[in-house]
Amino acid sequence: MSEKKMPFEKEIEEEYDDIRLLFRSNDDCLFRGVLGGLAEYWNMNSTILRLIFLLSVILTGGLMIIVYFILAKLIPIEPN
């Protein structure tokens, strides 16, 4: 016997199917995997994201390096 679901239960299941989690990348990392993980999360090329990051480091006088290290501490590493 199949159990009939209420309409709100279907909405909840569909909502959880679309959830993506942010991790530091194991595969696409040059230093700590933060930019590779962000690129995977945003579905973009990691090289483009690294160039944007490099430009932002230059424009902010190095402030983005501190932000990078904070993100490296906050974002968990990708499970195997």
C-alpha cells in the first residue's frame, strides 16, 4: 500500500531536493580550496573566480586575503 501524502509534504520534499551545501574543494584547490569550493557552489569556472579574487586583493589593498583566511576557517572541507 502506498501512503498518500498531503500537498504540504510534497512541497517540503521538493524544497530539500534543491539544497546545496558549501564546502572547500578537495579536487579544485590551489591553496585551501575556498575558491574552488565557491566556484563549484556557484557553477562557474574556478579560474575566472581566482582572477576576480586577485583583482579584488589588489583593489582592497590586501583586505580580501584576510577574508579568504576567515572563509578557510569557517567553510568545512568537502567530505570524501
